[in-house]
Amino acid sequence: MTPFHPPSADAKPPAPARPRGGWVDALWHWRTVLVLFYGGIAVVFVGFAGSIAMNALRNHGLVPPPSTLARYDCTGANAPLVFMYLHGTERVKISTATGVLEGTLLNNQLDWGSFGSDASQIGFVPPTGISDEDAQALTLQGPGAFTMRCTRTAPASVAAPAKQSQ
């Protein structure tokens, strides 16, 4: 055991301990740094998720709306026509000097809705499928031996083809 010695009269009292706390100490405390770091990541994540949700509401879904349809000029036995189609979408459109017909494409088969075989709207019975397609051309097939080669021109901005002079 160590003997107890009372302090002498000329001994200096110990220096007061530095007060703990304060915002500077708390800021650099490792737990606070982790909370701020993960809080920042959470704010970025919530902002990112919010922007995705806002775009989904604006676009009526997570996939953005398709761009304009590509324009294909077709010439053949029936009449000059414009076939508008964008690879990867279901929408198609045929435009002639006598009318416009809109439909859908599924597995290279064209569906013109309730159009049936009435040729009065566009001047002929519309094609029923696409048999061959590449970046610059496609081939339309229809009833019987109907085939028509179409070449890609500009984006579809004109609804009807130019009338031919006679």
C-alpha cells in the first residue's frame, strides 16, 4: 500500500480540464461524420428517385415516348404512298393522296383495327405484313402477290406524299 501524503501548501492546483462538447468537437467526432456522410447519400438517393418518379408521371410510364416515326416512300402497282414506322414501336401509318390509315405492328403482322378490306379510305387494300427490313428499306406484303419495296427518306413530317403531275 502506498501511504497517503496530503498536498503541500505551495503545490499548484491541476489545470482545469478542457470543456468537452461544442459544435466543432461534435462535427469531427467519427459518429457525427458517418451520420452526415450517410445522410448526404440519402438526400442524393431521394432526389434521384424523385426525379425518376416525376419523369415517369410526365411520360405516363418509365419508358420515354418514342421519337418520330421514320418515313418510307413506297412506289408500286397500287399508288405512291408513305409508310411511317419506327422499328421497336407498335405504331404504323399509311398515307396516300386519298387518306391516312393508322394501325399497329405485332410480330411483323400489320393490324389496321376495324378497317377490314374496305379500299375506299386509302384507295387500295392495305398491306398485311412486313417481310424484309433493314436500316434503309423495307418490303410490305399484302393479300395475294402484293409486295411493295419502300425506301427510307426523312423523318415523317409530311402527312401525304407529293402529288404527281400528269
